[in-house]
Amino acid sequence: MNLRTVLAILLTLAVAASAQQAKNEAPAPAPVPEQIAKAKTVFISNAGADGAGTIYSGGDERPYNQFCAGMKSWGRYKLTSAPAGSDLVFEFLANLGPTGVVGTQLRLRILDPSTHVVLWTLNVHVKPAAKRATSDKNFDDAMAQLVAAVGDLAARPVAAQ
């Protein structure tokens, strides 16, 4: 083989390796709507969690109460008592699987209060467990993940206009 052939082969391999690496890399995070990054006030709406008291200690209102407490302790947004005048509406739902076998999914829809458009949705799965103490721990872990996901979202770059 001559030098040109070796260089051509090496160049082809380098391009192929680069293309393969680009295919395997996750795309960059999409920018978030401006309202999420700029918001200062949030109303948290309780979209429900019927039956939570049968799976987790603390009754049916535990998921909503715990999410509100997590958002309040984070301190990024001031929580309001009404959607009117709020920068965002957080619609929180603990979607319980049948009898807890499937597990629970914590869902947060972030809405623009003036247009009611869903700006973003976050979902966190609560790992199911046989014992209530483990279920409670898994729920606490998932709730912490959801609050952290809101923080990560608020810190992301704003969508270009």
C-alpha cells in the first residue's frame, strides 16, 4: 500500500468513528420557555391522588402537601394562593397505579396562567415496594427527584425568540 491509500483509509475510519460517536450522543437539552426561567410566583394546583393513603402513609393529600413543602423549601418561586396574578401554574398529580402494583407516577404540568398552554411536563416514577416503609422511602426519593427536576429545568437556557 502506498502512503495515499493508508491516509485515505485512516481518514475514512476517523470520519466513520466521528459519525458513530455523534449518533450515540444525546442531543443537547432543548431550551425552555422564557416564562419558566423568569417566573417569580407560582400557584400549585392539586390535580389529585385518590387512594394514596392506601399505599403511602400520610393520607390522600400527602403527595400534594409534600410537593408544596418541597417547592417552598427550595425557595426559587414564591407560592401563591390563587392562579390569578401568578407567573406560572404548576398542576401536580400523583397518578397511582392499580393497587400500587404498577407504582405511582408523579406528574407536574407547568402552565401559562393567562393562556392555559402547557409549557412543560415532568414525570417521575415512584418505584413500587411491598412494605409501606419502603414505599414511603421510594415516594420521598421520587418527590425529591421531581423538585430537583424543576430546579434543573428553571436553570436551563431560555428558548430563542
